[in-house]
Amino acid sequence: MRLTCPLCGERDRREFYYYGAEDYLRRPAEGAPLAEWDNYLHLRDNPAGVTKDLWYHEAGCSQWLLVTRNTVTHEISGVELVAGRKA
Amino acid sequence: MRYSGLKVITEGLFGNKGWTPAWRDPAPKAEYDVIIIGGGGHGLSTAYYLAKNHGITNVAVLEKGYLGSGNIGRNTTIVRANYFLPGNSEFYSHSMKLWEGLEADLNYNVMHSQRGLINLFHSDGQRDAFVRRGNAMINQGDDAILLDREGVREHLPYLDFDNTRFPIYGGLLHPRGGSARHDAVAWGYARGADQRGVDLIQNCEVTGIDIQGGKVVGVQTTRGAIRATKVGIVVAGRSSQVAAMAGMRLPIESHILQAFVTEGLKPVINHVVSFGMGHFYISQSDKGGLVFGGDLDFYASYAARGNLPMVEHVMEAGMTLMPMIGRAKVLRSWGGIMDMSPDGSPVIDKTHIDGLFLDCGWNYGGFKAVPASGWCMAHLIATGEPHEVARKFRLDRFATGHLLDEEGTGSQHNLH
């Protein structure tokens, strides 16, 4: 598996650290109900197919990346900077 | 048909013409008392114990492929009861006791071999942790023996004891640990369940779960609708998809775990050896192949095949620990779809839907749990109450903070 970092270009999978589903981008507000925190920390859609998840370019530009990929075929269809995405 | 040594000899003398199929191939009925979704190890053992322990025989096991086509046929076959945390400890201890009587109970040779499992340690701190774990195992009534460096050498003379990075300080020997023939476990439970009247329905994929007024009333399948007021979801890596049919979002992320087997060799490795610092474990099958594996590929995947970096890592770890295996040729590798939970421990629980039960989150430790998982899931379905040794495997423990984080690695799915 290779990921094309928007800043560094196509790189080996070993340069990246996988964090988890994009749910981690939707952090509940301080004081949010416990159910929201449970949802954020533990519950996952876990799709068999296209998913979006967070990777960290540890051995490269140190940017967090939002990767669109297929969990069944391992096909990568998009990599964007978390910092650059539209809210 | 009852299997015995005499039967094998008699059949051998008369051309093996008297063997009959180990289980029926029934068409699904319109209604059952209980439906188990998933014909893997856990699903089949659940059906078996429903019939045997609770007398509930009007049961269907629905399997989308063939029986045992998932993780029960794609693992490294290790059986152990070396857990530490209350909640896990009593459960795996119970499972070990069931393993020890399994062949007689099922009248099926699952080739359970208690050859001993050795977990290696490489520092003083790690030794302390293993002393503590060993004491927990002994307190649970199981067995553990702390080996020093020379003690390990007596068992495993072929290791590289003076490795610069991970010199071997000793190991924790779990004599009752070992391995079993993975497929045979599924087949033995399938045959036992079938003999007691359970319908094992293959090539029957569940496509929907029917719920009315908060109660489960049946399932939709590729072979038609089937009614039941009790449905158990026992589908390992596919738990999220099946639970989604009931509108549920689970604390599960599916990850890939690879394993490998070499060509058949003469006996060289008598134990199950676990090299935690290298994420490597190995045993030798009765056929002679070295069966070994490592850690997850670390990203969510349903591909049932992994990537090369983890292949390289596992081979490096193996060579670091026991350079003698370097000449062995790897015959094949495979990947299983692991239902990873946020704390590394499983779920055997009711759901908020009346009559819908869930058995999932086995991470990469499901094989040894097959007997106790089925035992406890059957207890839950039959009585509506959790079994005593599985009472901490609650679905809501993540929300309430009662995590069972055996490794202490934190609440992230791929870290266990």
C-alpha cells in the first residue's frame, strides 16, 4: 500500500501512522453528554467499502492526512490535508 | 455415527464405504426458536451448547458461506488461559477446562495438544510483570511456572539468548497451554449440534433483521425470511454490518491480522513460543509446518490479505528470536478479519432490542475462547442472564468506563 501525500508525493505505507476513522475529527464540545463522548471514542461505522480515516505522515511532513480508501480492495481514492480541508 | 478407533480400523478394512456425512444439509424452516447468525467457531459452539446445556434444539445456524469459512479456519490455533484481569481471567480459565474435555464431549478429535506455552521476557521490569501475571493465573486455579534464562534454555535451546536488543531473561511457562486443530473444532461442534437437532444452513446470507415494537421477530436471508424471537449475532469481523441491519453502531473496527505457515519440517519446535517484544509467536503443527504470526497491519480492512511491511516485520522478528528457521520456506500466508474492540476484550451481551444478542469483539484472541464463548452465549440466550464468567463482557462498558484493557494500551481499536 502506498499513499500519495499532498506535500511529499507517493510514499511507502511505512512512513505513515494509522490513527483511526475520521470520527476523531468530530470531537464533542466540552461538557457534551457522555453518550456523545462514547460515540466519538468507541463507536464506529466500520464500513466494508469506502471509508475515510486519519493517517499521520510520521516519517515525512508530519501532517495529518484524511485518506479516502476502500477497506475491501485497499484502493486509495483520495488523500487530503486535515489542516487544509473545509470545515 | 459414533467415531472410535475400532470404527477407523473396521472402515479401513472394508474400503471406507461406511462413512456417512458428519451433518445434514437441511433447507431452512419458516420458524425457529433461536437463530444464530454465523457458522464459525463461536456460532457453532453457541448452537451446540444451546442444545446440550439448555435443551433448546429448534435452532438454526445461518452461514453465508460454508461452515468454518471465517476466522476459525484462519488462525494460529493457540489455546491458553494466561489472562490477568478479573473478568477475562475466569472466562479463559473456564474455556481451558472445556477444551480439556472437548474431544470426549464432542466425540471428535480436535487434536488438542497441551504442549506448553512460553511467553518470553527481556528485562527486569518485564519479569516483574510476568511474575504478577503468573500469580494471577495461579490464583485463578490455572498453572504458571516462572523460568529463568537457564530454565528457558532447557526448553528452547535454539533461541538466540544473547540478542543485543532483546536478550532473553526468562519466560513464563503455561504448561496447559498449547494448540488444537482449528477446522476440527468447527467440524466437531457442527456435528455435535447437528446430532442434537440444530439445522446448519449454509450459503444463507442474512440480509436484514426484522424488528417490531422493539422486539426481534426474524431475519431476511438470501434463502427467504425466517422467523424467530431470539437471534444471536456471532459474526466476528462482519459484526458491524450485521448489527447495522438492526440500526446499531458497534464499538468495533475490523482489522487485518496476517499469519504464515512454512513447508512441513521434522519436529523442531515443541512448544508454543511467544516473543511479545517482537510481536511474534510460533508453534509447529502436527503436519510439520511452522505456524507463526505477528501483529495487526494496523489499519481498518476487510481484505483478508495484508500488506508486505508486516510480512517483513514478522520474518525479521522470527529471525531475531530463532535464526534456525531462516532456511524454512514459507508456504503460504493469509489474513483474517479481526473484530477489534476499543479495549481488546469481547462482548457477550443483550442489545437494546428485545431478543437480539451479540457475541463479538474477539480481537485476535477468539480461537481459544470458542468453547466458553458458545457456553456463555448459549446461557445468555437461554436464560436472559449473563453467565457468571462472562458478566463483565458488557456492551455498555465503554460508555460506563468499565473497560477490560488487558494490555493497558488505551482506548483505540488497533492498539490491542
